Amino acid sequence: QEVSLLTFKALAARHDAIVPEDYNCLVVDVQGMELQVLKGFGPHLDGMDCLNIECSETPVYEGEAPAYDIVVWLAARGFYNITPIQAHNDILFVKRRYLIEEVLSG
């Protein structure tokens, strides 16, 4: 079965009530398409401070990226996983700057 897809930018353009700048946390649980969804957020991902992403250490679904690939992709964009990779579970990511601020503030 085909499923229609939209980027966050396209969704926001269709609905005036969705203002991307109003959001700073993202939860993604899309049955193996997590990396594709994250990529679809484009520059709006930069506005997020916290991400909760369902991941599998070893892919379960066709086309699914392993959790390690998602961790590496997000690390390149300034996010750090504060929960470990497990066989199948959510991983919580925060912007690295928050971790640095926490350490510096004592």
C-alpha cells in the first residue's frame, strides 16, 4: 500500500496553525523510516533541542537504518544520545550545547 508523505516544511505550509519555530522537541516512531523522516525535517531539525527516536540496533523493517547510523547522522548535526543504543527502544537525543552548558554551570 502506498502512503503519501510530506516534509515538515510542506505540512507547515498547508496548515497556518503549524509554526515550525513553536516546536523544540520531536518524537519519531515510524516503523523503520526514522532516518528518512529526520532528513525530511531539513533545516527545521536545527530548531529542535530534544529528539526521542525509536531505533533498532539491528534493522527490523525493510529500508530501516540501524540505530548506529541514526546516532552518527544526528551527531554530525550537533545531537548527542543520552540514552544507550539497545536492541529495540527509544533513544533520547539532546543538543550538545545543553550538555556543555550543564557541565560549565556546575
